[in-house]
Amino acid sequence: MKKFSAIFISLLIFAGTNHKSFAQTKDIQDSKKPVKLWETPNVLITSESVCYDAVRQVLYVSCINGNPVEKDQNGFIAELSPDGNIVVLKWITGLNAPKGMGIYGDKLYVTDIDRIVEIDIKNSAIIKDYPVNEAKFLNDITIDPEGNVFVSDMSTGKIHRLSKGVVETWFKDKQIGGPNGLLYEDKEILIGTRAGIFSVRIEDKRIWHLVNDTGGIDGLVADGKGNYIISDWMGKIQLVNPEKDPVVLLNTTVAGINAADIEFNPDDNILYVPTFGDNRVVAYELKEE
């Protein structure tokens, strides 16, 4: 993103209430030490997002391969093995600027600027795309247990939902500003913004400010232990919790290495970091100190 358009750079400047009672003084988080396991060659051009497929034991990496807002059909999705070997570099091609991904059954859903693309995993083929009305910069995806696909639009401040083949604008609130990272958790949609993590209850769309003072959020994942791991795109990755102080796990900002839409495998405690302009994915095991 270092040399992309001013329009896109402006989108990086991401725009409360809380439904739980917490003490004013926060406890310090238990420390976790990231230990690098592997890194790919720098052939994953503009690596934006990683999605772990636990059923098929592979990783999918969305590669913009160009300008994040340009419809150039240069984008692709790579398939990696869990140990970082590239199985198929251009597993899916013909995308414009693929970003967030999510799996439901045998389908992989991908955001692509102003549409949601549905991919048949078994046949390695795009089978349908769903235009999103007035969308400008679709980013992350999360999917609930019923298969409803939620996507964020950083530019318009909206959360859209694809349900039973129909796309609708599901949520918009000035509190969430430019929403980015999304996470389904316990009948709620968690939304990462510059103001922190918000939680929206699916049933009635009630919103709470769950975690404050995080800085900008790109990736948002759960660690399986009641915490969240967030990345800020510039290179900082933190472990956060509504009741505890944040812990910086990694920070490659000074080195100029991005941390885009991260993925986490809680079974093996492995964090996957797409480095965007650095064109790689780096894997770390998070070990208790």
C-alpha cells in the first residue's frame, strides 16, 4: 500500500457503550511469546488475508497483486500447506482486489471491492458473485453458523449481509466509522475500528463498545481463551481483552513490514500474518511465557 492512491490511503484512517461491567483497573495480560515457525517466499504479491481451512488442512491467501481499489483482474488466491509450502500459487485467478475470506461448508467467500465472490473449494472455481449495492471498499468477512455472510465496507461505514442469495445492508452506525475486521462470536458480530472493538447483537442490532483504545484494526481473531488478537496493518499485533491491558505480540512497523488480515489456529496456537507489501505470509507459534 506504500505507493497506492490517495483515495486508498485515506481509507486507512479508520473512523459506545459496553454491555459488560468491568473494574476500572485492568489486570495485566499473561504474556505470550511469538516464535517464528516459517515464512513463505515473497511471491504472494500484496498478501492481504489468510484463511485456515481446518477440514482440508490448507491455508488460502488473498493476493491483491496491484491497486486495492482497481478492477484489473490481477488478483488471485494462493493455496498453502500448513507448513508454509506453496501448493498452488494461483489457485483462483480473475479477481480484482481480493481481501477478506470466510469458509462455509465447501464454499469460500471473498470480498472483491464491490462484490462478494463465491468459490467452490472442491472444484477450485468461482461459481457466483454477488454485487453489493453502493459498496466501495469491501474488506473483511465473517460467517455465522447458519451460513449468513457478513462483510464490512470501510469506505461507506456499512456492514452488509449475504443471506440465502440476497445481499442487504445489515448495519450502519456512526460509532463504527470505517469498519474493517469482523468476527462472529456467540450470536454477535464483532467489528474492528480505529476506536476499538464494537459488538453488535444479531437479534436486535444493539451495539456495545467492547474494547477501547486499540488503535486501528485490520485483522480481528479470537484466541480461544477469551482474548482477541488484532493487527493494525502497519505492523503491530496485539493481544486484547475487555478486562485486561493489551499486550504487543509483534511490531514490525519500523522494519516497514505490514500485518494485514491475520488468521489464528487455536488448536495449534499458530498465528498467520500476511505481510501485504512484503508479499509473504509468516507463521508464529504463540507460546506461554
